[in-house]
Amino acid sequence: MNTNENTNKNQNKNQNTNPKLVIIVGSVREGRFGPVVASWVAEQAAAHGGFEVEVVDLADYDVPLALPAESPKFAGDAYPRPAGLAPLTAALDSADAFLVVTPEYNHSYPASLKAAIDWHFTQWTAKPVAFVSYGGAAGGRHAVLHLENVFTELHAVTIRDGLAFPMYFTGWQDGAPLDGQSAGYAKTLLDQLSWWADALRTARAAAPYPA
């Protein structure tokens, strides 16, 4: 079997499996609520049935704030990431879709999340990104507005329908939101994310993205 046949066989195999969804816990703050939200979202994604699900918690990695002089866009595989970031980079690279769980700090998102984003480039390219936010009265919506701009710059596709949990400290009990409509909103988000994940995975397999 020649190389082209092997490549086509592997592409067909990938297209016959569910896209991989990486759920990112964006906060590393002491006492954070992010893991509770991410766990519930992961349950919704597993019940949805359209994804292979992996939760990536940024608190598990030492993500430096100081970046190398050269952009990862131009350095490619030669970009000098710390060895400790290798598992994070591999998880992001293998993803077909992302779901970012973020709080809102002072009308924006955490520095930990920005650093993790900035250490990478091609890992986000031509992939869909959805958002689940939590906070006070705004439910983290200011953070999501900023993130949408960032991911657009990285050639990702942001999903229109997201989930926002205002006053999360009174709106959750036993690891789940008290609002009975939340699961339905999550399904809408996941349906859209699944559509884009399949469409963009097919497009990436057909031709390189012209970034």
C-alpha cells in the first residue's frame, strides 16, 4: 500500500469517529468554581453523544506569562515551549473543537487563559470554539466578548450560542445549575458545536487552511 492510500485510509478512519472536544477550565484561582461547571458541561457533552470528550484544567500546568520573542504562528514546530506544556499542547493539537469555561474577572477573562492561548496558534486554527461563562450579574458575558475577539484573530470559529451563569454562587446546587432550562441550552450549544466540528474537520482534511 502506498503513502497516499495510507493517508486516505487514516483520513477516512478519522471521519468515522466522533470529533474530539476539549473542555478547557480557564481559571486557576484559589477557590475557583470552574471545575464544577466544567464537570457538569462534560456530563452534558457525554450525554449528547456527538463527541469524544476530554477536560483540560489549566491549573494542572505551569503556564508562564513571559513569551518567547518569536510568534508561534511563524516558528511552527520550532516554537520553544517549556517541556511542561507538552501535554497541554498535545491535547489542544488533537482537538477538533473547544469549549472554554471561564469566569469574569474585572470585566474580562483570566490571565491564565490568555497565557495558554498565546503559547499556541495552529492548535486553534480552523476549529470551532464555544463558551460557558459564570460570574456575577453579567454571568461572565464580558469575558466571552473579549475571548471572541481573541479567537477570531487566531482563525478559530466562535459559536454564536453559549451558556452564561449569572450569580453562580446562588444558582447552583450539588454540582448542577438550578435553572431547569440549562440542559436544553447546553444541547443547543453542543448541536452547533458538533456541526461545526464535523464541517471543519472535513475541510481541514480536504485542504490546508490558508492562514
